[in-house]
Amino acid sequence: QVQLVESGGGLVQAGGSLRLSCAASGSIFSITAMGWYRQAPGKQRKLVARITSGGSTNYADSVKGRGTIARDNAKNTVYLQMNSLKPEDTAVYYCNVDGVLFDGSDFTSWGQGTQVTVAS
């Protein structure tokens, strides 16, 4: 009922930048929060950044000062701008969206993941 389409991953040199995008569509009445998580090989999936419908944000300590999350409410889209990338940022990045469907039920949805590889 909710589809997430991610884009923007790829290979980047250390010190470089990239911008991830995630567009949500489907039977969405409202979105409560949108965020990005990442999972490195052999490690647990962890929060990178999250933004609420009111614009409140929180970031993992590891990306504070280097990452910026933003959302376009009209397009149900969330963006993650990452600067000064480090090899340790290499991971699969997943978009996450929480909200309410038109039938009144809550939902949480995950994207398929996009690979980000930072070369040293």
C-alpha cells in the first residue's frame, strides 16, 4: 500500500558528497516521520537521520555536521545530503517512513536500500 523509491547512491571518493532521495507513494493519508538508516556488512542497521512532520530532526553522532536531512511534504519525499564522506560511511542506506493510511491504520515502510560506497 506504500511504495518507497530511493535514489542517489553510488561510488564516491572520500571527502566527496552525495544526495539520497526517497519518494513515498500509495494510500498515504499523512506522514509522521521520514528517515534514513544504514547497514554496513556484518553490522546492525542504525539510524542516520530522521525528520518529523513538524521539521524536528535528529542525527547519529557519526554524521552530525556532515549530514542534512530535509523533506518536501508536498512530494512526500525525503532527502539526505552527506558531505565530507568517509570510508566508514560505506553501507546500504535504507529509507524509512512512518505514517497513517487512508483507512486510518498506521504504517511503517522501508525502501529497498541503496548502496553507498566511499573509496579511500
